[in-house]
Amino acid sequence: MTAAIERSLSIVAVTDHHDIAFLPYIRDAAEADGRLLVLPGIEVTCRDAVQCLALFDPNTDHAILQRFLTKLSSVTASADSSEKTAQTRECGLTVAELFERVSEDTLVASNLILLPHFSNESAHKSLNSQGFAARAKDLPIDAVYVECPFEDLTAGTLAKIQGRQPDWGDKRRAIVVTGDNKRASWDRLGLYECWMRLGERSIEALRQAFLADEARISYSRPNTPSERIIELEVKSTLTGTDPITIVFNEGFNSFIGGRGSGKSAILEYLAFGLGKSENDRTSSDSKGPRRREREAALIHDTLANGWVRVTIERSGVQEIWLRRGDKPEEISVTISGITENYTVTSAQKRFPARTFHQKELSTTMVDPATAADNITMIAAAESIETRQRLDSALVSSKRRVSAAIINLASYWQSLVELENADITVSDLQRRIESVASQLGREGVKREDIDTMEDARRFDRGQNYLSDLKNSISTQAAEIERISKWTPPQFITSEHETLPFSNLPQMLLALGGLQDRIKGFSDGILQELRNIESVRQAFESQFSTEKIAFNVKYEQYKSRQFQHKALISENEQLASQLKIALENQTRAANSVRDKSLAQEEFDSSRQELMRLVGERLGILRSSAMQIAEKSDGALNARTSRDKRPADCIAALCALLENSRFRDPEERCKEWVASMYAEVDAPNWETVCMQLLEIYHLKIMAGSPPEAPPAIAEAVKRVFSDGAGTLTDQQAAKVYSNINENTLTSVICATPRDSITLTYINEGQSIQFEKASPGQQASALLRLLLRQEAGTLIIDQPEDDLDNRVMMEIVRLIRTSKTTRQLIFATHNSNLVVNGDADKIIVMRATAPEDRAPASAAKIRVEIDGAIETPVVRDEITKIMEGGMSAFALRSRKYAK
């Protein structure tokens, strides 16, 4: 037992006749340990040289094993007290006779599975031998065992086992890869891999695994979804005073129950807990998804004082999400005892589950306004994380473009202010020179005129010292910020490793760089402090000189009393010049600081266009995989958005209140022409034309009335597409051009999508023209072939035709090995043939209008795996109409 556990085995069968006497001791030890399931077994060699393994339920009574031995004609069972076992020999029955003998004894058959040996041709004691086709074809077996690695089986052997070689039968059988140890060294124990997914520790679980081997048996370590739902807890008026708790399997989970039993309600609660309920989907925009009033009302009516708690696992880390009915705008996420609150939008991005209501897959095309987005979200589901990243990047990019437009407009405004300041300074200087000339003509001495001019120089000196002080302070603050730079921190869990073999050296180098930056910054700060000391020394000297000059200036003024008026005018002009020089310096600094505004705008705009192109590339990549993912039921192509709604809305905003006739329709036509492959100005051209008009507007001083040249430029832009503008309309558009409307124009981007074509018997049909059933079946095929997080669907069988049901069942079996599925259904094929790993039976406890307010109206009746007898009984009652109805159908089919 210890050797088996050390080799990570979880099931062993004790079958050798030498070891059977040890079985009770091994079984007791395994039960006490709990990690190993021990199956009693017997190796049987048939008269026609075929070996079988007889595997019994782990709880099989010893008397049943003895009863089985009595059916073997040539076998003599040894007493438990015998010192030695009897001579081993073939059982005296052919393999067919062995199966017949067992089937005649219900007690033995219900506790036993027979597995014939079926290794490659020429293997020892194998059913896979020449001349054995007929007997293999007729054997009532669900599985065979082999004694070699699965990958060593030949194509011919696999074809025989899997029902693809008609003379060996058309029934698929499971393959159990075994390793017969037979050595004291245990070196062959668990040598060949074989993994089985079992719902309970029973022989029936093995039988169910054999019947769904594609989903339940693998020959290398099976994948476990890295992101899955573990548990749901709901407290609402439907659940009564005590919450309902449901634990989910990592594979296929199925809710069953009668009408009104709460299946759909539980799925909507689950969607609410994940931020994906009907209320979360509904947009306030009239173009948003159509609202499902029943689902939307459920949350409002039953969760007002309740809550939903969902435990999920993301890459091995458990998270507990709590969302309250009275505070639906946020979801609290607890990880390792630490709780953070997320907006619903942020939470949605953390867990990429997909949820679909009843008949939703057949109504994706009902609303033309949302059809393209609906299809794109389904078709490109596997790239959801990349698309979410791009969508976030697009939002950030648009913010940067908006900020760049503001900076660009500010740069233009600074140019205007600098130009105005230059004009004002030149004008004031000319007037001051004129006053000086007039004083000279009136006999004022040159010495006194020089004194008057010195006053202006002292003013300019004072301005310079103030500007220098501000500059030193600003630069010191920036250097202080740079000096505090630290490299990004590695945030990892204790179990996570980083892909750097030389991480310590990297961290050491980064630390050294950080120290050097701090050293450089400290050196620069010291130099700035030195400059400030020099400036203060000059300011002190300057103050002393100005005090002396002020005495001289007052003497000058007293000597020139008769020229008081001219001196007063000169002082006023000097004061105005001081202010004008300050404005000129400020504007010049602003122009210098924003000199890169145009470059920043160009780069941010290019980045926005790059992201739009990258998003289109992702859609193209997703579209290329659709045919394969849908089993050939769909073809796909990317559809360029040739009439972007953002562009139309931005142009309509410019025409607002202009009395332009039918602006929306005209703008739609205009935008369509810009995105068509014709010789019309494209959207980029229009954006740049409007940007230039805004540039001209600012440089003209933003007058309320459009200058003629700008008005004509406005008319030219719109006459190329929307139509001719009157003078009044052009004036209104001119007044509407501002940073907000221009940002809307320049940040408007197309919403490219994926377009599907339905393939019906080789004929292509536009997806929107396919029937609801065809749409639903094709989309469900596609979803089940994707690996895009947990898939939650309420009654996926709606609108499906029975011809495709078994194909869907096959896809469910495959899909559940790579992603978690949670369905509510009334269709037994999905549950039984789809091999649900977890079946949750819901029951209505009382009609809602008759139950007390505090009473539970729905409950979980029972849950478990399909191999659990009580679960199978519930499936039979609920989905088959009871055993009698099931038997009657079988009789009617005469099978």
C-alpha cells in the first residue's frame, strides 16, 4: 500500500491468486488511511486463451467472491485457512460463456465488472487475436484492459476497441491501462499512466467512467481548469431563513428539477455573484442589450435584504466574492483574509465566465443594434483577456489623446499670449522712448533721462530674480521626485516562482541603479541650492543698489517738478511694462514647456490607431479558428465597421442647434462614404481638418464670430460630405468646435466585429437568416469547443433539434475536461449521455403564493454523481417520467 501511495496511485486491484488471501488486511489498511481505493479482483484465464480481470466493488462481501468462483467449472477454491493455494488453471469456460454465466446471477453481476485483455495483436492471452472478431463483437463489454502504454497501441487495435472496425463491432469500449507488478521491487507498479474521474468509491463509478471514457479517462495527467467556481451560497426570500449552499465539481455540473423548482433562479443568483446578471448586462443606452424582465426582477424582488457569496479558484488561489442585494454596485473580494471592494466592471474582468439565459443562443440576432457585439463576444471568447486588456488600453489611450488635445490647445493659446505680450512690450517700449525724447526736447538733462531709464532696468532685474527663484524651485521639486524612483516590486505568492535564473543579480543591479540615481539627484539638488545661494547674494546686492537708486530717483523727480505729468506718465508706462514683461516671460516659459505638445498629440493618436489595428488583428485570428471550433457548422470573417456610431455622434455634436436638416442621416451617409473604399476624404483627413480649424480659431483669439477664412474652412469640410452649410450654420459649427467636441471626433474609433455564416449541408446561409435552432446549435458547438472559462447556460437544449443532441453530448464530454460547465436542463441526454460529474436536484417546497414569507420556496433535494443510486433514481423520475415510462418507451421501440 505504501508503495502505491508513493507512486501517486489512487486505485489498485488485488487480482493475483497468490495475493488474494492478503486482501482483507490491505483493504482495512487502505480504508484507515483514506488515500487508496482497493478493489478485490480475480485473474481468470478462459478456455479459449483469453485472460479477463474480474473487478469487484470495494465493499463486496467475501461470500460473493466465493460465489463467483463456483461459476468457474475447472477452478477449485482453496479454504482461507489453507497453507497453500490450489493449482491455478484455466477456468473451463470460453470468454463468451464466462460473460453469460455472470449475467445470469444478478447478485454477482451487480458487484462485478469483467475486463477482457486486449493488448496489441499477438499479445499473450489477448482477445485481440486472429479469428476472435466474432466473439469480441458479441461480448457485452464496456471496457477492456491492456498491459502497455496507451501510446503503444496500434491504430488497428484502437480501431477494434473503439468500434471503428465493423467486423469487431461498432460499440466503443473504454481502455484501462494496467501495470502488473509481479516483482518485489515494485518497479512496475503504476508504470503506465491511466487516470479516471470517479464520482464515488464504487464499481458503479468505474462502469460510468467506462461509458463516458472520452471525458472520464485519460492517459496523461488531466488538465484541471485554472479558473473555476467552487461554491455558491445564496440568502434570499426564495431560500428562506437559511441560505442554500451548493458545491460545484470542476467538470460538468447539471441542475435538474421540475418547472418552478428554482434551477433558473440559482443560475441567475450565480451570475449576479459574478457580476454577470441580467441587470449587469442592461445598458442605459437605448442601443444596449434587450432586457429580460423576469431575470432582472428576480434579483430586485428576492435579494433586497439578501446576498450571494461565490467561492472561486483562480490559478490555485481561492477568492470569496460577496455581493449584497442592497449594495449591488460593488463586489467584496476576500483573499487570505484580506477584503477589497471592486466595482462590478472590475470584478467581471477577474473571472472570465460566460452566462446565457434560456433561448439566448437562438436570439442573438434579434436586435440588430447588438447582434454584431453578441456574436463577436461569443466568437472571440478565447481572447477575452487580451480583448479586455486592449479595451482598457483603448480607454487609456483615448484619455491620453484627450489630454494631448488640451495641451496642444494650451500650447496654441500660449503662442497667442506670447505674440500679444511681444506686441504689448514693443508698444510700451516705444511709448516710453517717446516720453524720454519729449523730456529731452524740453531741456531735461541726459543724466536725468538715464535715471528714468535705469528705473526700468531695475524693474527688469527684479523680474529676472523672481523668475530665477521660481525656476530653481520648480526644478528642485522635479529632481526630488526623480530621486525617489524605485524599480517595480515583484508581487508573488509564496508558491510562485519567477522565470529569472539570475534574479538576485538583477535585483542587485537595480538596487545599484537606484542608489546612483539618488546620488546624481542629490548632486543636482546641491548645485541648485548653490545657485539659489548665488541668487540670494545677487538679490541682496540688488536690493542695496535699488535702495540707493530709489534715493537718486526721488531726487530726479523733485528736480523735474515742472515735468511732473510726463514723469507720471513714464511711471505708469514703466509699471505696465513691468507687468507686460512678466506676462511675456510667463508665456515664453509656457511655450517652451509645451513645445512638445504637437509631438505628444501625434504619438498618442498613432498609439490609438495601433490599438484599433491590434484589436482587429485579434478578431481576425479568432475568426480563422471558427470553422474548426464549430465542427464546420460556421464560417467567419472580420467585418470592418464602415459606419462607426462614435464618428456619427461626434459629427452630430458639431451640428447641434445649427438647424441643419436631418443631421444624423446625413452624417451616417458621410461617415459611410469616408470608410468606404472610394476617393472621398477619409476620417483621418476630416479629423485633421477640424483640428486645423480649431488651431486657426485659437490663433485668431477665439473670437465669438468666425472670421471669413475660418468660416470658409468649416464650409469646405462639411461640403465634402454632409452637404453645403449656410453662413448661419457654419457660424454655429464654428462655435461648437471646442476641446470636448474635437476630442469626441479625434477619439472616435470603429467597432470592428466578427460576422458568421451558417453552413447547412454544404450551403452557406447568412447567420441572421438561419433558423433559431440552427443558430443555437452552431453557437453551442462553438462554445463547447472553446476554452474560455466557466460556461453557464440555462436550458441549452431549447431550440435544439434532437438530431444534433448527441453531437452536443459528445462535445460536452470533451469540453468538460478543459473547462467547467454549469447547465440547468430538462433534457436527460445532456445529463446522462453528457456524463454530468455533479447533478444538483432542485425542488420547489411550496407554491410561492402560499408559503409563509420566511419559508424556503426552493431547496436542493439531493446532489451527487450519476453513479450515486439516489441521484439516478431522481433522474429517472424527473427526466424520464419514472421507470415505468422508461420501460414502456423501450418496449415501444422493440429494442
